[in-house]
Amino acid sequence: MQSISPMRWKEVFMLGQIENTITEPIGKRTYSVAEVQAILGISRRKAYELCNSGKFKIIRIGRALRVSKYSFDYWLDHFEDNGDNGGIENGINRQKR
């Protein structure tokens, strides 16, 4: 039987701890611009305009743009027609009061 060094035991123990802590999948935390476009039914250009409008948080990773799911969902749930069309023009049905 082959013996395992103390350092190797530590590695095996640590890996076991890591594997045991990741038991549930992490939920989706961002949307892509294409997903925002599909959710709202707007053009790609309007989706980028909206993402860059400052209405919700965005994350840039290199050239990729990701939208915070929480801030986008909050914005969408509380969208009101206050004259600025929520940051876009003619791209989304306005919520009725």
C-alpha cells in the first residue's frame, strides 16, 4: 500500500471541503444585451442605448457588456412613463397607470 504525504492529505481534505460547499448551482446574476433585447422586444441598437443610459448597473468585461439582473429587473418592475420613456424611444410598450 502506498502512503500519502501529509501535504497530499491536506490537499485531499481541502478539495473535499470545497466540493462539499458547492452543492447548489449559483443563480444567474447578469443578462447579456441580447437577453435584454429579447426580454423587451426591442432592437439591438435600442438595447445598447438603454444599457448605456444609466438606468441600471452594467458590468464591462473587456468588450463584453453584462447587465445586473437585480437592477434591470427592479427597473423593469418599477418602469413608469415619466416623459423620458425610461431611457429609450419607441422601443417598449409603456406601462399603464
